[in-house]
Amino acid sequence: MVAADVVVLVPAAAGWAELPRKSFAGYLIYFVIAFVADWMEMYNKTFQEDTDVVLAQQAGLRSNLVPYGRLLPKSESPIRHFHRLVYHALSAGV
């Protein structure tokens, strides 16, 4: 795609105005708008997925089938390591 192929419409007082087809600004704005739109779509989808996961986890925690505070040994070992570091740092100062 070359700048001459790009049509960028921007808000104007009487509706929409077209940036000159051969302008670098039109070319740049088109890609910035496209990038931001794609990024926002991905962000919104990820945020919704995260919300759904948290709601499912909260329901699972309320079931009392999983003991509170348990970490999975294989997948959460970095978290467990961090907790141990914090514990040792705090207990050393007592």
C-alpha cells in the first residue's frame, strides 16, 4: 500500500473531511488509527476474558472445595518462592 491509496476521513465541522491522499499525515494517521483500534479491541476482549475467569474463580472459592491459600506446586512456584522470600525477610527483622 502506498500513501496515494489511503483515504483518511477525519471529523470536521460539517461532517467528515478527507485528508489529501498523497499526504504523509494521512498515511500516518490511517495506521495510527488502525493500530489503536486493533489494540483497543484486543484490550477489551482480554479484559472481558479476565473478568469471566475471576468470576468463575470466585464461585469456585465459595464452594469450599479448595483449601484457602493453597498454591499449585508446578504452575505457581514463582509465587511460592516470592512468598518465602518475604517471609524470611520479615521474620529476620523480628
